[in-house]
Amino acid sequence: MMTRGNGAHRVEPAEAGKGEDRYYIGTRSRHNTSLQRLLDTDTGTVKTTRPAPAGRGTTAKQGNAHRMKRAFVFPGQGSQFVGMGMALAAAFAPAQRLFEEVDDALSQDLSRLMFEGPQSDLTLTENAQPALMAVSLAVIRVLEEEDGFSPARDLGFVAGHSLGEYSALAAAGALSVADAARLLKLRGRAMQRAVPVGEGAMAALLGVDVGQAQVIARKAARGENGSSEVCAIANDNAPGQVVISGHCRAVERAVAIARAHGARRSIKLPVSAPFHSALMAPAARVMEEALDRVALNPPVVPLVANVSAAATSEPRRIKRGLVEQVTAMVRWRESVLFLKSAGVEEVVEIGAGHVLAGLVKRVDPEISVCSLGTPPELEAFMKRLSVLPRVARSEDNRLGSSCARRGG
């Protein structure tokens, strides 16, 4: 595992299995191809997209309603640790009630597992995913009930890294807490069961951009006897931090090939399955059926989606994106570039850890970042907001700059 330290230099697979602890990962097209066809439900047209070259991303339309300068982002798997959320529950009654709500929805004492462990059970994918969501939503609940914070008024966008999209949607009122918890429990279980242990792998390629990683993955997918295996980009996290996923032998070939392409380091990740690759197709089908049975409302603030790196508030598009992201690349670098192009000046990471804040700074050092996951962090944030009259908060948001300008 990579050490805690500076989040901008940490690699994280978004979906970890048993014993997988400090990583991140994500995805992009439905079966993780370099070319993606997406139906634009706003216009009824089909558009074709590719991952943006390093340094570029989708540009937000100017002059539209997405004018506010603050975005909340929600972490994915890898940020979990025993004891997370305990201090929030002790300090804030709304947080304690939120944890009880999640426990009831799952018919499981998840909060006790979060507070006391053991770590081996907490890092099981089916537990880690709803647990991370619970901590994020506990922070949101405290902001709303203790400070009168309103996502509709006080935010321009929300975004989440892989499972963090469910947290973002619940925070924006598109999903109920109970539905988000149950969906993530199912998602974690389905992803873990999609591929037999030992058949898939993931690796971090450090020091290469997304274009170089695509070349490496294509070469690695060709077997020694002309056979074809899966090897594709799972995460475009930040400049110089790309994660690949696929068949074990293909990923091993990619690690070897990456050295010849100038990779600073190539690290095979200790995960139990090839998350965010075409091998996750069985899990995608499970989630498609489950999402069809769940009511999803338009979020009160637009979601910047993993699969498109663009904003949407349309429920059908959001549901489709949640299915596609199981097998697709998380376009996190491009999502940050989108936020920047939309005028966002402050990105606040909501929940456990500081990984996303570090990645944001690595993508664009000019964006102000902070993390809200502990009582002192929450109290400082609420104190700063309370300096201005409630009616002035939107203007404060448009002016940006509320968090300390931390280095990445």
C-alpha cells in the first residue's frame, strides 16, 4: 500500500476488496474503450467522445446557470479507516442520526464496524462503499442542520470519485440516504463477485499521461500467442497518475511495457478484482436492474459525471452514467478541468480523507481546496460561512476562495 502523506501523490483504486486499503481508481466508457458514444438526452443526439489529452478537458458553456464558484466532491473507496465518523457522531447529533439511518436501511450495525473495526471487515467492498457514503452524508447533514447550509443555494456543482457519485447524488437530493446505502451495498457485492479472485489485476502508472497509458494498455492487451485480453485505463486521476485494469497477465505486461515508455514507477496494486474494466460487465448489469427500481430525482445542483466529465441534472442520463461507470474510466482529471472552466474557484472534499483535495491541486494548483471530515474542520468551515449574512452566501460563493490555499 502507498503511504498516507500528501494526497496528490497517492494512488487510489476506487473499489477495493478485502484487505485493500489506501488507493483510488475510477473509470470512463461502458466497456472502457478509448472511443465512447454517449446519447445527449438534452438534445437527442449521439455524440462521440475521447478522453481529453493531458492539460485539456470539456469546457463549460459560459453564461449558463452554473455560475457559482464552490463545488463539493466526494471520495471513493480507499479512504476508509477504522474509527472514521466516530468523532462526528460524538460531536454532532445530526451525524449520529445519519449513521443510525444508514444502519436501519441496511439492517446492519455498519456504524459499529466503522467505529471499531476490524479493518479486514471494513475494507470488504460491500462494507467500505456504504460506510464512506455515510461519513460524507453525515458531514452534509451537520452543515444543513447546524448551519443552515443549502446545496441548492451554496454550491455550483457536486462530483464524486466512483462510489462517491452516489454520495454526491444523495447530498444533492437526487437519491434518498436509504436508497444510496442499499445501492452501494449491492454495488460492492456485485463488483467483488464479477471476476474470480486471481483473474484480474490493477496497476498504477506514475509519470505517464493518459495518451501514453492508452498506448501501453493497447500493447499489453495483445497476448504472446496473438490472443486478446482486457487491459484498459481505469482512472485518469491527475497529470502523471493513471491506473490501468484488466486481466492479470495483461496488466503485468503493461507494467513491464510502461518502463520502456518512460514511466517513473509502475506499481501493481493489491486489489482483488479488475475494477472499472470490461471484466466488470456482470456487475454493471446488476446495477442497471437495481437502478431501474429506484426513484432518482433531478439533483438540486448539477453533477459532474465520471463518464462524461461534464455536468448534468437529467435523471435518465445520471442513471445511465452510474451503470456505465462500473466498467468505465473515471475521468477525474477532466472533471476538475471542467470545474475550472465553469468558474469554480473552491473545491471542498466531503467525508473521510484528503485524497481528492490533493488530486485537485495537482490538476490545477490555482483552485482553493479544503477537506471536511472532522469536527474541527467542520467547525472552522461553518464559522467562516457564518461571518457573512445568510443572504450573502451565494455572492460569497461566486467570489470564491473560502478554504486555505493548500499546496498539493
